[in-house]
Amino acid sequence: MRTPALIGELRLRGLTRPKLQTSQNGTTSSGMDYLLHPEFVASVPFGSWVTRRLLAQRVAETLVDEPKADPNITVVVRALNEAAKLERLFEDIHNQVFASEVELIVVDNESTDGTPQVAKSHHAEVVTLPRDSFSYPRALNVGMEAASNGLVFMTNAHVRLSNALTLHAGARHFVGNDDTGGAFGTVLPSDGASYVERLSAMGESNLSLGKPARRIKRAGLGALAATGAMVSKEAWQQLGHFDERYQSGGEDTALAKTMLDNGWAVVEEPALTVHHSHGLGLVDNFKQYLDQLKIVKAPRQLDKQDLLRRRPDLRTRISRNEP
């Protein structure tokens, strides 16, 4: 029987952030106290006084909806040989200000470094996906199938949550909105980000953070990106799951397009922003960008050798502690 991690119980141990203070005129503070990793935000050029201010403003805006009304959710984490990083992600999850149940599921790709043990120590259910049957959409579908709750937050083990209201920021768009199929944010650099990754965040990420949460009309690159997205299990089931023809990626944006084509709403929520980096230099980062442009246009088979050529971080994880 599944034993979910209850954020409400964890809060009793003093693991939450301070609450925003409301002034007499009804306005709230800037939300700076809710940022979990201001040092990562500061790594963006001009991040200390532009990116941090924008992110804090978007986080504060989520409190227009009462966190106590949030539904139970499941967090699905994809992992491969990331024990230390998974531990830090769970720390961010335990620091969430969230009143309802949070079920934890780790889809593990046959890790050999203790990743499953870390997951179990946090009361997460571990679902093993053999490496020879791995594809990006298959990993997500396995996690969605295992989820007990109707709302699922999808992420990766090497992701860090940007703020203590991340789960609330996504969940709030599904309360009283039966037509909402998904919600997603943008990406900011994490630890180990290259200069190229930090520089690119100065433009694209700041543009996303500069606007309040909104329903999108078109699913472009990054829509419903599974590094940090909330998905309705009902919508996922009705629309035929993540399309497993997109073996090398793009299945998340493809589902966003399908949602919009079938009357489901998709919300871009800046407070759902996560910290995610691969540490790629200029050449590999450009190759990764070109590949992303290709995979969102049409399904592609997973070419593991091509993937490893442009992802040195993934090469390290695959080779770690192999027998």
C-alpha cells in the first residue's frame, strides 16, 4: 500500500517558509521570503535586481487563491543515478507551503547509486523502468499510471523548485476549473549552469516572468515542459496519454497542443518556474536547441548515441557505478 509524504505533517517540523504579510490596504509583500534559491536567480546576469524581483512578484500573486483550497497532488520524478540531487529536490518539496496531501513517486531508470534508497527514505514509491525500455514519454506515462491523485506535478531529479509556493502555484488553476488540462512555468539556471545557460535566461526567462499567469492560445517550444508542469490525469487519460512516438522528447508539448485542440485550457504560470540546467557549453547548447526545435514538430525515435554526443551530463550519469 502506497504511503504518501504528507507536507502538512512535515510543516510541523518547521520546514516551511515565512508567510507573506498582508498590509491594511490588502496588498502583500514582495514574496522574496518565498524564494528557495536566490543564489541561483542571482547567477542570471542582472538577476539580483531584475529576475528575482519578477519571480517574487509572480509568487506573491499566487496568494490571490487560498492555499488551503488546493487539491491533493502527486509528484512524479524521473531519475537516473541522481541520489544526491534527488535528496535536494525532496528538500525543496518538504519546504512547500501546501495544506493538502502530496504523494511522491520516483520513476527510476535502474539507478545503481542509491537513488531508489533515497526515494524510499522520503516515503516515495519507486517504480522501476528498465533502461532498455526507456523513452521520455514512456517514463511519464508510467508515473502518471502510478499516481493516485487526479493532479500530477512532473519533474526530474536534477531540478530544484524555485519557491515555496511552487505546488500551490500550479494546483490553484485546477480548483473550480474543470477545463484546465495543464500548467507550466519557465526555467532558470541551477547550480552547475554554464555561462551560456545563465545568459540565455536573461532574455527568454525574464520575458516569461514579466507577465502574470495566463491561458495560452498556442503551444510553442517549452509548453508543458516536464521539468516542472502540472497535468490533469483526467485530461491525460481522455487524450490518450503522452504520445510514445515522441521517444526522444517533445511529448509534453505535443500533449499541450492536443489539449488546446480538444478544448482543454493550458496555463503558463510563472511561479511554476524551476531551476534546471545541463551545464552545456555554447556548441552543445546550440545542438540541444536545434534538436528541441525538431522534436516539437514531429515524433522521432530515440537515438541514444546522438543524445549522448550533445549531453555530457547524461553520459556521466549513465556510466556512473555501472557493473
